[in-house]
Amino acid sequence: MTDPELEDEADRQAGQLLETFKQENPNSERMPKITSHFADVSSPTSVKQAFASVLKAHGKVDTLVTSAGFTENYDAINYPHDRMQKLWGVNVDGTYCFAVEAAKHFMSRDAPGSIVCIGSMSGSIVNVPQPQAPYNAAKAAVRHLVSSLAVEWAHANIRVNCISPGYMLTAL
């Protein structure tokens, strides 16, 4: 998919979420404001633009959940370096870039905030038989990054936590 196609799909899904809310809450007087925003999470510039777009639409952010990630099964000897860089960019750099943008926003408002990063059990165990050393290392980096940010930002009343789920049946 191209960027415009991805943005259109995100808008469609945001609309579906709103319709589902309306169906499940027919008597609700308050409708949530649901918007879609696109970012290449491996690009700091794209992350900054997306975060600014969210702030423009909503005025403020109180909670951030980072969940972008993917894995590939290549043995370490044959893993294409450019693919490994992309994997690390999405799994680690994206988590870091969005967390930093959120923390800067919380601190600029002198407001508490919450950041929840989705890691993986693969950050603390080695999956067998999948050959995925770079993914495991990236998820271990996410776990340690979260611990480090939690300590660093505790003074600003920013909570940073990592959820490390196990296997899930998804399109991936």
C-alpha cells in the first residue's frame, strides 16, 4: 500500500470504530472523538509530524500506547542487513521516538502522563524453533528502554510500562 492508501485505510478504520461505538452505546450522549494519523514510526521526522497532528486534532495527549512491530524468521547468518535495520527501526526506534514526543508534551504541560509500550515475551526468552535473533534483541531493547525511561521520567510523574504478550494469532 502507498501512504495515501494507508491513510485512507486508517480513516476507514477510525470510522468503523465510531460506528461500533454507536451500535454498542445507542443511548450515549457523548460520542468519542476518533481520528486517524499516519506515521512511519522508524522516522523521527514522521513521528514528530504525526504527534503534532494528534495535538492539533485533540489539543492534548494524556496516554500513549506504542504497538508498532513486526518479526521475520531469518537465521542470523542470512538475515538481510537492510531488513534488520527496518525491523529495529519499527520495533525500537518507533517506540523511543513516540515515547520522547509524549514525554516532552507531558513535561511542557507540567502534567502527569502514562506511556504503555507493547514488547514481547521474545524480549526475555528465545523462541524455538523460530530463527529470529534480531527480533528478540529488539524486544529486549524495548523492555530495557521502558525501564530506563520509567526511572528517568519518574520525577515528572510520567509512568512508563511495558506489556510483553506471548503468542497471538494475528495476520502477521
